[in-house]
Amino acid sequence: MDQGRESRWEKDAMTVEIMFALVTAGALAALVFGVLLVPAMAVGVSEPAGKGLLVVGAVLAGAAAVWRVVRVLLRFDARRRQGR
């Protein structure tokens, strides 16, 4: 077999890992966004504070999603390089 090319199994494993990273990143982003906004909605905040929480929630959710994708893919790459 050609040493420089990835096998079909390796490509499939990479695709599964990317999809796992994206799905879990979306779930984490929704969770972070919800944890920040649900209590604020339950208590009832003023208009400016509500908009501020919306922006902060979106930024934190986006950051959490990016962090999750990077973490999962770096861990996958480290395992792949070890031959696992």
C-alpha cells in the first residue's frame, strides 16, 4: 500500500470525528446560550440588559463551540499520530 496516502478507513474516521466535533459544538453552544439567557428571561431584565445578555451569550456560545471543535480535532490528531 502507498505509505503517503490515507486509507478509506482513515478518511471515514476523520469524517466521523469532524461531524462529532460539529454536533457536540452546536450542543455546547446551545447549552451555554441557554444557561445565560433562561435565568435572565425568568427574572425579567430590562431592554438594554437583555440585549447585552444576548450579545454576551452569543459571543460565549460561539467561543465555546470553537473551543470544542478545536479540542476534539486536536485530540483526534494526537491519537492518529500515535497510531491508535
